Amino acid sequence: MNTVPIPVGPPLWLLAELTYKCPLHCVFCYNPTQHARIQDEMSTKQWVSVMQQARKLGAAQLGFSGGEPLLRDDLVELVQEAHRLGYYTNLITSGVGLTPAKAQALKDAGLDHVQLSFQDSTKELNDFLSHTRTFELKQRVARLIKAHDWPMVLNCVLHRHNLPHVRKIIDMAVALEAEYLELANTQYYGWAWINRDHLMPTREELEEAEALVTQFRIEQEGKTGSKTRVLFVVPDYFEERPKACMNGWGSVFLSVAPDGLAMPCHNARDLPNLALPNVKDTPIAEIWQRSNAFNAFRGDSWMKAPCRTCDERHKDFGGCRCQAFMITGDPANADPVCSKSPHHEKVVQLVAQAPTRRHIPIVFRSDDESRHLHPVP
Ligand code: FES
């Protein structure tokens, strides 16, 4: 543990990754590709303790995520406790398992908000990308969410397969009365990193999709009544500056994995030489304020050139540590998405080479590490 901790505010956003188990097999899932090896899930009592400790530290938003959090038998109990503690709670779900009875129980427990994932506006692509027949189920679940009067975010990960459907995806979200549609361009972590050549769009495909989003926003301006707001999450491989990942390492975001590992981002498990603490044996306050892992990339003293002297370093915090590691081999390097990074050319190459590497089979998320291989449609 560090003896001189860097001053830090509260972990405002607590993400409880209740389980890595999931009935879907999405090709862009950000969960660790070795997720099936992580078996030692925390008990209800341990999760309640995490929620209580984090709330005392000032956590205000709580996301129940996974995997599929509805696979946990104690989800209603956990939501009830979170509500009692005063959290604003969000269920992040594929929809599988959200039956009418479960929805009512979650409503009664005080759940505030639901984020439902879709893979596409067509049954064919939705079901292909998730390797399940879930498109119609998701439509039913979306109606169930609205029937329970929850604010609903529809989340759709974008890539070259569904970018041409963007307008149809927007129309679907409007028809389902979503308050928000999050069009999240693929972030290349976990399974998406393995499948990046299959998922990588061209700049033209992105620009066409973004123009359709802009067109929709213009159409909305003159309308009255309830509206669907569309968020277009930038495709950072095509940017000149990196995203402010997690709003800065150890700044507001605390993720707790199913086995109790506490992480400043969902992918930190894969970073080298980072002794991630575990909530099973270390108090949250100590983890948040004093652990080496949470202090490793806080502030700017860890930064190397060009970030160290960059006048944008307090805006983007050097970008994403995980991306820096995956692409340059060193998590303390500038995120190579940044055009000032000496490794930026690697990102340009990853984009350019993608069309030439699609003979490599696409890999569906699977518990079997020998991985099931399927052809691209
Ligand atoms: Fe880990 Fe960005 S995903 S720091």
C-alpha cells in the first residue's frame, strides 16, 4: 500500500459485475476472454458489504452488470438493499431472464433505471452476433420495461456489420419509446479485441452513420412531446485524440468483478504488474484511497512523454491505460489513439489491415477456451 495517497474524491460510480455468466455469446463482449476460469463469485453478504462501504465513501450511482446480472438469484435482494442505501440503481441487461414476475419484483425493490442491449434492428444480425435467438425476446422485454415505467436506455454496439442499419436502429428505439439510444462504436477490448478485423468499419461507413444520427437530431428539434435522445459514442480508433477513459483512472469509477477483484476499469485485470486488491479481504476505503493499483495512474506524475507536458493531459488523462498496453505493450504510454503518440501509426495500421485479415474466423464469446468457430455471414 502507498503511504502517501493522492487526494481523491468519492467513487461516485460503482459498477457491480455480479457474474461473468451470460446466455449470449456476443462477438464484441468486453468481458475477459478467460471469464470461465473466474468461478469464485461473491456471496450476497459480500455484495451487500461492498454496497454499504462504497455508499459511505460517497458512491451515488450503482450499475448491476455482468455477464447477465439477472442470472443471480439474489438480484432483487441486492437491488432492495441498494435502494435502501440511497443509490440510484441501473440494471444493465441483455433482457434474458427479465420475466414479468421478475420485472415486478425489481420494481417493488426500487430499481430506478434499465439499460437493455440490442445487437441490431434485424432479427438475423441480432441473433447472429449474439449467437442466440433473442431479438423477439428483447422487443418483448423493452415493452415490459416501459410498462413498468422505467427510464430505458437501449444500447447497441456499432461495427461494420450494423453501421448501415443505423437509421433503422434509431427508428426501432423510437418505436420502443426509449428515452435514450446509446450507439456505442465498438471499443476493442476482450472478445472485440480478438474479433477487431471483423468488426472494424471504414471511415466512410462511420461518417455515413454519423450523418444519419445528425439528420435524426435535426428532425427531432421541431418535435414536441417525448423524444428519444441519441448518443453516438465516438469510434476512438478513428480519432486524433483519445477518450478520457473512466474520466481518469481512479477518479470516479470503481468496478468490482464477480470474484471480488476491485478495478479502476473493467479491463484492468489484464494489465501487467498491477496488484489488484480484492474486496473480500480489503476494505473499500483502503482500496480506493491507498491501494497501489488505484493510485498507479492517478494524477499525472506517472505520465511519460508526450503526455507529461501536453496541455491536454488534464482533459483526456492520457487516454486509456488498457488500450496503451494492448497496442504498445506499456500501460504508462500515451494512448496510441492520440496522434501525438509515437505509436499512433500502430492504430492506423490496425484499421488499414482489417479488411485483409477477415479470413481469420470470427470468435463467439464462449466458456470453452478452445472457442467455437463460426463463419462470418
Ligand atoms: Fe482500462 Fe480504459 S479500459 S483504462
